[in-house]
Amino acid sequence: MNSEQWKKILAAKDFLGLDDHATLADIKRAYRRLAKKHHPDATPKHDADHPAAPNFVRLTEAYQTLLDYCARYRFPLTHDDGNHEVEPEDWWMDRFGHDPLWGKVKR
């Protein structure tokens, strides 16, 4: 993940008003709360300059950015994945190595 992608994720997190440890359920709740506020149907019909419609597009893009980020994680659904040849560090890097917070530190 490059710095531009990471900036996009942080901007999406801030736009949805999420903290650093938000769950997928928190992301969905924030989206629904803000969608009610920014949905174009909530815009008064006589006010063409109302900011709801552009904010709804931005909200939807932020939500999709966070969903895409979360979708990259792979979690085993069993206690033992059956592969006893994998070293613990390799197991970790396979699942989380792409993440700038948990991945390898570039020096």
C-alpha cells in the first residue's frame, strides 16, 4: 500500500468520524447515520445548492474505500489451518504484511 492509498483511507476514516480501532460494524453504522443526513432525497427540492448530494457521493466513496481496505484481510475460520510447515512470522505476513500499521517496517 502506498502513501496515497493510505491517505485516502485516513480521509475516509475521518469523514465517517471513526476512531482508530473501528470495527466493520462501526463503519456500517457511521455510513448509515451519515447517509440519512446527506442523501439527496433529504435535500429540499427548492435548494439546488444544498451540499447533501455531493457529500453523499463523497460518503459513498469513503465507505467503499474502507470496505475495500477491510476486505483484504484473511482470517482463518478454524483453529488449525492444517499447514504445519508455515513459520509464525510467515503466517502473520501472509495475512497482515500489506498493512502499513502491522506490516514490515521499511528502513
